[in-house]
Amino acid sequence: MAAQTKKSLKEYKVFLIHNFFTDNFTPLFQKLGPHMDITFLMTRETIKTDNVMFQINYRKRPDDIKYKIFKHVTLFKKYGCALGMIPFLIFNKYDVLISTDQHVSESYIGFLISKIKRKKFIIWSETFEWPRAPRANMLEPIVKIVSQYSDACIAAGTKAKEYFIKKGARPENVFVAYDAAVKYKILKKDNRPDYKNKKIVLYLSRIVPYKGLDLLIKAFSDLEKEFDDVQLIIGGKGSFEGEAKKIAQDLGVKNVTFVGPIDKEHIGFYYSICDVFVLPSTFRDYDAECWGLVLNEAMAFGKPVVSTDAVGGAHDLIKNGYNGFMVKHGSSEELYNALKIVLKNDKLRAVMGRNSKKLVRRQFNYEQRVDGFKKAVMHCLKLD
């Protein structure tokens, strides 16, 4: 009897549940396409941030991948789910289902349906340990079941891998696919302000309490006493903006500019002019920075980065003294000390910037990310 030929990865049908298309995730989806027969099930068309609804439809939907959009329904003003996904998963054939985040309803539904249909299930997440809100703690038993009984887990970094294992996943079932980001183009700056002869500290993220912007402003107020040529640029918007401006005013900070939301056409410009990028996130309000893709983005421009241990990606992206510093969260003094080291030494700053660019090119790129996904799927299908 002739030996049975093993099927190739391309012959298996894969579904991947995600929320919406973004600049940094869409390239991953496009690069997965040539390696497997994959369809993307998108479950959000709007997001709610700081009690303001933002439409996601300005993000370009790619025409070179297969996808299906499901309407997200909110129940009792608290609990959301893409209900149309349920019959789709039940009545459509697939071999492997990958779902994003072990804390959302779509992952639990996909896990249950896959187990009933005896199909492979993979959970993919950036989440690492942080103080969970009391209501979220109710999900802990489910998180443990999904982590333990998924056929594989895909972690965005080493902290996410530790989280999976802590929740019961077997180490051999956890695969790392480091988060990667696109490099924005430097387009014409138009009427962007000039900051000649300034050493620029850049913050670019939502302005909400857990991001720790108040700590950065306090650290910067001390930097102004050391340097007469520093400038803090704050890009973004959010509920904490008014408080952040008041803190800056009360501390007498002179060289700070709130530029508001930065559109895609000018993101590259701001990254290009900064001397150091800072993401000072904390563990406030039962929240944390699961990864922090702005670090990847700044590093792609060859910039030193300073962040905290409350940022999941910092544990992988930052090598202290090599391309920046990771400091303890909640400490304006540690932020000040790290920024002072970077800003006072032009040569060191240049070397750190070059090292940042090397790191993202070598380790935090889409090729390694795709490889992590491939290894997880092949492990489930016993193709490895």
C-alpha cells in the first residue's frame, strides 16, 4: 500500500477572529495569506474610547485578502458580541480557528464551537498580568480553561507567554509572534511647527490616566531646570487632557506643546524630529499597556525609547543602556533620570537610535511574526 501523502498547510482552511483593520495589523493579515487558506472574521466596526464613538471605516479595507465583517451588538449597555459570527462558525467548514484576546466573548464562543465541531482552536493575545477590575476577575475561570485547552497559544511577546503559562497553557503549546509595526512615511510637513535647536521629547498616545502622562510632565519640569533647549511634544487626545494641561501649568512648564490628534500624514514627521520617545504607562484604573506599538514605530525611525515595566512590549523591545531605558512604573524620578542620561549625551543618543533601528529590523518584523503564526498552526495540525 502506498504511503499516504501529508497535506500541506495551504490545503487547510483557517479562520481568524479579529476586531478591525489597522495600519499595523493589516500587513500581518496580508502576509499570512500566501501561506494558508485564511479568512478574517472582523467583529468591530466602531470602538468606544473615553465615552466617544469613533468610526473605524476610515481604515482602508484591503482587497487582497478574504474577510467578512460582522456587526457588533452591545447588550445591556455593557456586554458586546458579534452575534452574526455564531451561525457563520457553526455552518461553515474550517480546520483551525484563531481568535484574538482571551477576555472577549467572541473567543469564548469560538472556543466552544471549535470543541464541539472537533476543530483546532488557537488563542492569540498581547495580554500580560496586571491588576484586573473586579468584574473582569469573574472571567478568570474561563481564561484558564481557554489557555489550558486551546490547541496552541500565540503570544505577542515574552510577558504574554508568561501569562499564558501562568493560566495553565503548556509551554510547548505557546508560540511567540512579536508585535510588529509599519514605518510611517515622512510626508510634507505643511504647517507643522518648527523646533530647531531643540531636544525634543515626544509622547504620542491616548491621553488617559493610566498612560502616566502626568508623571512625564513632572519629570520634564525637572529636565527644564537641567536643560535650556528641551521641548516636550504631546500628541493625542483623551479624557485626561485637561488635567494634564493643568499639571503642566501648575508646575510652570514652559516648553510643552499639546498638538492634539496627529493624523496619519504627519505621524512620520513627529517621529522623525524627536530625540527620544517616551511611553510612561502605569497600572492605574485596572489597566495597562499590553504591548505599546508606538515603541516599535519610534524605533523604526531610529529613536531611543524610554518606557516603563507596565508596558508589555518594553520587556522585549528595550535593552537598558543599549537602545533606551525601561524604568519602574509610577516613578517620575526614574523617568527623569533616564531622560537626563539620553538627552545630555549626543553620541550615546545617536548610538541608541541606531540600535533601536537594528532591533526592530532584526527581531520585530512581519516575517518573524508570520513565522510564529505558521508554527502554531502547523503544531495544531501536526505538520511540524
